[in-house]
Amino acid sequence: MILLRSCLCVVRPAGRTGELSGVDILIEGKRIARIGRNLAPPPGARVIDASRHVVTAGLVNTHHHFYQTLTRNLKEVQNAKLFDWLVYLYEVWKGVDEEAVYWSSKLAMAELLLTGCTCTTDHHYLYPSGFGEDLPGLQFKAAQELGMRFAPTRGSMSRSKKDGGLPPDSVVQDEEAILLASERAIAHYHDPAADSMRRVALAPCSPFSVSESLMRETARLARRHGVRLHTHLAETEDESDYCAASYGCRPLALMERCEFIGSDVWYAHGIFFNDDELDLLARSGTGVAHCPSSNMRLGSGICRTREMLDRGVPVGLGVDGSASNDSSDMLGELRQAMLLQRVRYGAGGLTAAEAYRIATEGGARLLGFDEVGRIEEGMLADLALFDVQRLPYAGGLSDPAAALLFCGYDHGADWVIVNGRVVVEHRRLTGADEEEIRVNADRISNKLLSKAGVA
């Protein structure tokens, strides 16, 4: 049991009871048992003084590519747009091996946890030939060691350069093998329970890296097993041009044709949807993972998040791959989302409260978790505590929750709790050696770059 004592500010879902101040939160087992004032700590309970802290539901990351943490900030593609960026990096990524998957997963999840994220997905679509170990198993091992709630996708690519795609032949798979491996991953790892710590979704990479038939068969396979679906969509104008030339339609129309749309589907990016397409997303309950830092980094454009929210489109937040964001800073991504919408829609484009909601409830909805994303009695105890009584927030505490987004230069959480268990304590991971992660990530990154002739 854990008792969070005298919370300075508890961020609550908009439209319910608003923010709370001075309350205690009692955690029993995996769940929030009580929220109230002056709660008596049960015998044996751990008491954490939260009087300096903004307490938020654990942040939920809805789009990432963990392996890209090993290829951040490459000078050659710092100023490249998406397709050129991909073509260059595929020649590096084709060297990804077992230890690269394990340590990059650990690095990405460590960064996420340390910035308040308690639940994440990963879109791993790269399966180099000769890979000898169960790739999802390596990622689930890393998540279990760190104590993170993990809902990755079994990604796929089947169209290489010889088929008119972008990736080299050595990192794509045969479509029959993809479907068989996808079914195995679901059978072995997917846990549909409400308090599950591990789930699996299926995620063909994009319209320009798989066939129409694979997209459709993947959707049918996912629905037979009751798992969710994910892909990149409408990220760039180049993608729209590609779909028009290759399929005779826009990207979302292709998804309709492939049965890849609905309340069990979420797309990454969604920048170039037109008005009619936004209405279709709302009617069908199809979600969008907004990735503001990546969209700015690659110059892709600004997602119409404000209009999506107004229409009722489900929206979550994603940091995206660390080669197009260059960090896995989840709290920082909320600030980026809030500010970028204001570039497009003005000073009221997105409020701090809306940014929190996208990153908690919104993300939980996209990943299919009904019992995370809100601080309420009976909900799963996924929480992040940020100390705002520090220099970066001085003068900004008339609204402590908003201070985390408007002020500050250090997005580290003091405490992070996942499923009722402390996984970050005093700004340090409890389930891993941070220096060991750094050393191994740098070592493997250097090996990858050297093998590709970059370093």
C-alpha cells in the first residue's frame, strides 16, 4: 500500500471535478482505493509526502519507434524531409540486431518513465534477415524489468526497393510470414485483461511499405483476435501523392478499402486529412496519435488537432521515433502539442488542460485501456508526481498543473507509480541501472553507425 500525502495539486479529468489540492491518495494493490483529506495510513503503508508535487495520471505514449534511439541526431539527415530521411536511415537500420532491440527498448522506456509516462506502445516494423531471437520477447523483457505498462504493435513491411518501396530488401518480410508471426505474437503475449501490463496490436508500417492485400488481411486477423490496429497515415504530402499514383485514391480512402478504419484503429500523424476525412474519422471513432515534435523536426506540417477535438475524433499524444524527435521526453511533448496548436489556431488553440487530457485519457482510449488515464477511485494506480516547488517554477504556481507545461526546463518526474508499484523514486529508475543503459546504447549505436559506414 502507498499513501500520497497532502498532494499540492491533483490533475483531474476536465469536466469532472477539476483539480484537487491538499488531498491524499491511497493506493491498495494495483488500484486507487481512496481520494480524500487526512486519510489514515493503513498499517504497513508507505507514505510519500506529495505536498510539493503536481500529481497527474500516468502519461500515455501512443506512437514510438524504440530502435531509433540508437540513431539520433545524425548530421546527414538533420535537415531532411521524411522520404529522404527514411532512405538514408534504412541503410543504417538494416544492421539492427538482438542486443540493439533490447537496449534501445530499455533506453526509450527509461526516458519515458523518467518524464512521467507509465504506458507506451512501440511500432517496430523492421525485421532484418537473420534475426535469430523472438523480437517482441526482447521488448517485453525490457518492459517487465522497468515495470512499464507496454502495448507494442507487431509491425511489418513487405514492399522493398524492388517492389517500388523505400526500404532495402533485407529488412522486409514475406506477407505469409508476417501474418503467421503476427498471430504468434498475439497468442504468446497479448493479455486482454483490464489490468494487463502487456498487450499486442498489429501495425503494417504505412501505405508505401506494404501491399493493399497485407493491410486488409492484417485488419481481418486483428479483428478475429480482438486486438487493435495501427499504421502511419497522412503524414506528408508525398504520401498523398504516392497513394494517388499507386492506388488511385487518397490515403484514408485506401484505408477504407482495406477495412483499416474504425474504433479499434489509430493512425500516427494524420496531418493531411481534409474536412470530409476529419468527419469520417469522427463518425467511425478512428483515432489519431499526434506527434508534434516529430512533425516539426521533419517539417511535415501541423496536425489539425484542434479541429479533431472539436469534431470528437479520438486523439492521443506520441513522441514518435527518436530519430525524428531525438528524445523520448513525454512531458515535453505536452508542451509542444499545446504550443504548436497555437501557431495554427491562435492563443486559445490548445489549453494546458486539453493537453493533459490528450496525453492521459486520450492515449488510454487509443491503446484500449479503459482503467488508466484518470485519477479516480477504482482506477489502476498509474501516476506521476512532479515537484514544482523548485526554481524553474518560482512565480508560476497560481496554477501548478499548467506550470508544468508553461514553465520549467527539466521534465523529470520525482516519483512514478505503475500498477501500484514505484518505478521511479527521487528521479531515478528503481528497476534498472541508468548508466548501464547509457553505456550499452552508446556502444551499440557506434557499432551500427560504423557498420553502415557513417562513423
